[in-house]
Amino acid sequence: MKTIKVNASKTYDVKIGPGLLDKAGSAVRDVNDGQTAAVVTDSNVDTLYGSRLVKSLENSGYRAVKFVFPHGEASKNTQTFLSLVNFLAEERLNRTDVIIALGGGVPGDIAGFAAASYKRGTGFVQIPTTLLAAVDSSVGGKTAVNLTAGKNLFGAFYQPDLVICDTSLLLTLPSEFFKDGCAEVIKCGVIADREFFMSLKTPVSERLEDVISRCVEIKRDIVTQDEYEYGIRKLLNFGHTIGHAIELLSDFNIPHGHAVAAGMSVETAISYKAGICDDDCLRDIQDMLRFYELPEATCFDAYEIMQACLTDKKRDGGDLTMVLPVETGKCMLKKFSVSKLERVIQEGLEICV
């Protein structure tokens, strides 16, 4: 097992290794002395792991209750959020109790936002069960739900008290879900560590603990410099400007990692067209996406993507910020005028055909 300490507005450990789920109760008890643990999960994850977590929590002296919602991005909305906070009130959770997110990014975001909001803040633990959540959404304190207008527009920054990543749970993920996480792993290499990026030519599945640990370290180092995303933390959005637009346009039928992969490809092509990165960088990134069988293009056109981008929280008045590679391992933030955005996106799409 590896333990990585995050020093943000709250200091907490990220524990990474096999066999941690059945020991989760004692690990949670080390950081929380409440009486009730509310497990928030989706219908798929509950079937697989819900009872094991509840048993571990009860063995550590908690009264364990569960809030289970239908699996999928469609549940990440204000209705689910309000149902959850009403459930917490009905179960009489106190501020000293703990809310535990069990699952991927959707349970993590909904549970985290509830923990930040209910009684102005309760205990919060993340137990990611997907590679994507392990390397990205479970660490860093971003919590949110989607609105009709766009993704993650209603939320809060709220750091967990603990993250428990049981790597043995990730080995049973369906292939497409595992690929989703690989997109975020590739992103970490592109923005911060060329050596790590190049190492991904050895499949992620063969060295999960090391790969997850390095991604968490990269995110930790960025978040501790800029927790509330005023500057350098925006680098973590590489691929997400175009990616979130693709998710929205697909009515969230294209999963996050696949959309981000296409977004990374298009944004790299935009960087190449602007003369910011060279042929080698473009080829490296697109080859890596191909190696992990991730999309390099999208069926949506420049006008559709531009319109979807205008709802994104990365828009600032008449400008929209994109993260563009300078080389693998180094990225920059570049603002584009909304008036020129469609043309810029079109130029990227033409290279990604």
C-alpha cells in the first residue's frame, strides 16, 4: 500500500493498494469519531460492493445507512442532490458524522457536494471504484452536479478527510470504463511529466498502484498551489473544454473519459495549428490515445461544439480558456475570443479527421 498526503485547506491521506475495502471501516474511524456513516452510491456499485462496505463500517462501530441512486451521468442532477440531503436530514446525520462516496465520479461529486452543503459541512470520505475516479475526481475537492445548461455548473470546493483506493476493485472494470480512466492518466502525463507519459507505453493495467500514485501526486502538487482554480489548477482541464462540450452534445451518452480523449486530440491539434506544439507532440498524444483505443475525433461540428463551450464555466466574459500542449509534459493556458472560437475549433477538427 502507498499513502500520499495532500496538504490543502484540509490535510488528508490518499491510501492506494489492494484489499482496502474490507478494512475501510477502521480507516474511516481513524479520521472520524461520529456515530453514523451514510454511504452514497449508485445501483451498479451497490450490488457489487455496498454490503461489504456497510459490514466494515458496522464492525467499526458505525450505524451505516445507504443512499442508492440509478447508475449513470443522468443521475448527476439537482433532483438527486436534493433527495440525498433530505435523506441525510431524515436519518438525522450530525456534522460530526461522515458521508462516504462509494463509486465513480458521479457518486463522488454528488456525495461531496452534499457533504459541503449539509449543515454547512460534514465529514467526507471518498472510496473510488473506477480508475477515472481514483486518478482524478476523488482527489482535489471539486464537487458538483450538472444543470440543463451544462456540466458541473452547481457545486463547491470541498476536500475529503480521506481517500481509500482499493486497486483490486479496478481489475474487474469493464473495458470501456477502464479506458475512461486511461484518458485521465494520459492527461496527467501530458500536462506535467513527459517521462511518466512515455512510460504509459507499458499498459496501465500492469502497474495500477504506481500509475495511480503518480497521477495523485501530480494532481496534489497542482492543487496545493492553486486549490480554488485561479491559475495553475486550470491545467488539469486539458481536454475538458472540448470534452465537456462533447458530453453535453451527446446528452452524456459519450462517457467522460472518451469525451476528454477526443477533447485532448482536438485541443492538441489546435495547439499545433497555432504553432505552439510541433509534429512530434501531436503524434505522441494521438498515438497514445490510439494505443488505449480512445477516440481522436468527434462527430460533432465546430458550430455545435462552440455553442456548447459557451455554457462552460471556463468561459470568462468574451474569452474562453483552453489548455494547449507546448510539448508532452508541459502545457499552457491560452485565451481565445468567443468571436473566433468556431474557426479555431474547425481548424483543430480538420487535423483530427
